[in-house]
Amino acid sequence: MAVNNNTVTIGHTAKLNIVVYRNEKVLTFGMIDKAHARKEDTAKKRFFENKKRFIEGKHYHMVQYAEAEALKPYGVEVPPRGLTLITKRGYLLLVKSFTDDLAWEVQEQLVDFYFERTVQAISSSEAPEITHVQYEKLIQKIGMIAGMLRWNSGTAKRHLTNKIRFDYNLNNLRDLSREDYGEVMATLQMIDRFTYQNWLRFIKPLEEQYIKDFLCERKPLTGTIKKQWRKTFEVKFPSVPDWPKLASEVGIEAALN
């Protein structure tokens, strides 16, 4: 077994790049097949045969295509359908069905020299900054989300921008690393869906009420009318929603925490 920088060679032939996702070392199905000298898709088949035993976030991570940039520095491509990454616990669970002599040897080496090895993972400060095109897409996405909150779109933009800056320790959004870009865009996509669903649930009916009460009477949109409508808004708006509960309904709670 040989180790060179962030690469591990199992036995004499299986050379693996150490892959880090969300500060945790992980394996792809292809890497497991290569290390164990198994036919292609062997690990994948065993995983799906026992899928009910695996817990997402504990035994594996499901990576969306939007996060592809985060794994490119490790030489891992994410297909449009997404990619499954196996954690240390998931690997130990998966290879229980590998009972040959080689499996025992490989399992011990992977645990000792892959999962337990201290590596110099590519950090945000070392990874290259996002490109101009990526920056424009990021700004556009923030604008689309804020645009649904028409009365307070400027405030929404500031909050979203500051959230990203705080979470990734940035002075400016342009300082975001390419490694983190995919993760940020995936989070914004979930926020977008959450915002749209609740725009339909809460805000759209109130906007329609505004059109009926004011625009249909041909009244100009003055500051006084805005204040009057906002008073109506406060009266007719339901009690403060349980936003964390609503967020969990569309799978965004974990991303926001």
C-alpha cells in the first residue's frame, strides 16, 4: 500500500484519489469496485439491493448535478441524474457482503489509509474563485428569488447575499470558490422552490386581493394606498407561519441550518 499526497494505492494496482465532500471522506461506487477488483456496478448493485438499510446523510450522500463544481477538483464527475457518495460507515455496511480474502485486506487498508488518513483537502481559500459567468448566474439566481418578494425584494437580496457571505466567510460574493459554488447554487435552488411554493400559498392571494380592491377601481398606486393595503395585509394575513416546518415539507430545512 502506497500513499502519495492525496492519493492512496491499495495493494499494487488500485490507485484512488481521496475525495472529500462536506468535510468527510467518501467513495464512489466505481472506486469501491476498483479497490476490490470487482466487476463494474457490483457495489452499486449491492447498495440498491440493500437500500433500506442505508440512511442518507449517515451512510451516503446524494449529490445533485448543481453541485458538480464542488467535486471537479477531486476528479469526480457528477452526471445530470446525480451521484451517490458512500461514507465510511456506509462502506463498512456495504462490504459486509464481500467475504473473499481480498475483501478483508482491502477493507482494512481503506479504513486505515483512506478514511483515517489526514489529507490536505482543497479548501475555499486555496480553490480558484468562481468565474465571471458563475458569478452572474449566482447574482441572477438571488435576483429571481428576491423578485418574488416584490414589496421587499431589495431586503431579500441583502439577506440572501449576507447569508452566503457569512456561511462561507466571504468579503464579497466574487470571492466564493469554485469548489463551493455548486453547493451554494443547490441551496439557492431549494430556497427558490420554497419561496415560490409559499408565494403561491400566502402572497399571491393577497396580491390578487390588492388588484381587485384597488386597481380595478382605477386608483393610482400612491404611498397612501400602499400603506392602506399593507394594513389590510396585516389583518388578513394568517398567524405567523411555522417557517421551519414549512421548510421541512420541501426538503430545505437541512440546507438552511
